[in-house]
Amino acid sequence: MDKRTIEVCFNPENLEYFDISNSHVIVVDVLRATSAICAAFANGAKSIIPIPTIEEARIAKEKGYLVAAERDGKTLNFADFGNSPFNFTADRVAGKDIAYSTTNGTKAIVKASDGLSVAIGSFLNLAAIAKWAKQKQTGNVMILCAGWKGRFCLEDALFAGALAKILLSDSCFTTHSDSVQASLQLWSLAQGDIFAYLELVAQRHRLKKLGLDDVLEYCFTPNSTDKVPELVDGKLVVL
């Protein structure tokens, strides 16, 4: 049987250069969108609707949805809350449908929709998302990093390296991708002391300036949930 391949795309803008029609796409935005999404489902959210634009988020609010929305880390003035994982508490989100719009992550989710399937990855569900990818049995794997406004993001590449390392330990996977190899190299440098390594991460310092860097330990602690959110008919749900 042919081996399944692993690829990493470092930002959604470059996704046009890949054919993802035979790939299961795992979207990651460690700081903070996909970590927040995993937190929401761990706390009982019914569904999350990824919304790429502010205008669409405002319309969702007018329709009565609970709205989580931010740009550049700041909560939009009409939103119920922003995108810190700590906002998605059980008392707020359990049983709720949530409209969600962020600077980078939700746009990446929408762009990934041409894949065989789309799932949300973070360190919170690292083991679970690896298991999910392995259980697909056919189709390749694309790890899509949300990046930052079209730029490379170190923290997303670290997750890609951590996930690729797990998948490549299974004999059914292989890679011929420089971006996978780069991610593996970065992860090998960081994993011994991830929090020291985060001093190199630009988004960590953006959040610090806004007083929003209280989520770092939470976002980089692996396997706090076994939930894998998947995109089904435009909504993220846990099947």
C-alpha cells in the first residue's frame, strides 16, 4: 500500500500552491484561535461557526448568535467576548452555537474547506488530532498554519513539527516536504524548554503588550482534551 504523505503550509495565502483535494487538513493557530476552539468544545460548546470578516460577524450578532470576535488581539466592540481560551468557559458556551471571527485562524479554516476533511489542531488536543489523522487510513495530511496576516508564525510551525513527529513514527506516513523538515527541526530545538523558546515568538510579545499573554502555559500544555473539532457544512462540531 502506498504511504500517506504529510505536508505543511506555513500560511493560508500559500495554500493555492497545493492540491489539497486528497488531503485531510488540520488547521492550527496556537495563539490563540484553535486553542480557544478546542477549549470551547472541551467545555461543552455545541458548534462554532468560523466567520472570516467583521461584517459577517456583526450580522451574526444581529441574528442572535453568541459572538466571539477579535482583530489584532482586541475584542470587537459588538462581540460578546474575544478569543482567549479563558473566555470559553462552560457557563458561557455549554450547549451554545458560537459565531467566531479572528484575525487569522477563522480565515484559514474557511480556506481549508476544499480538503477531504478539515479538523482543528492545537497542543491541547495533540494526541487526539494525531489519532484522528491516523484513523482516516486513506488520503494525505496537510497541516495548515494560520500564520499572522500572511506571514510565517513560529508557534504554529512548532505545533506542525510536534504533530509531524508523531505521525511519522507510524510506518504508513512519509514526507518529502522541506516545510515538514523545517518544522521538525524547529520542534527539536524547542521541545526541551518550550517556554524559554517562546521568547523568540513575535505573537507572544504582541499579546504581552496587550496584557493577553496569560494563556501561554495553557496553549502549550499538551493533551488537556481529547475532543477533535471537525468542519461539517460550514460549522465546527465534535462528531
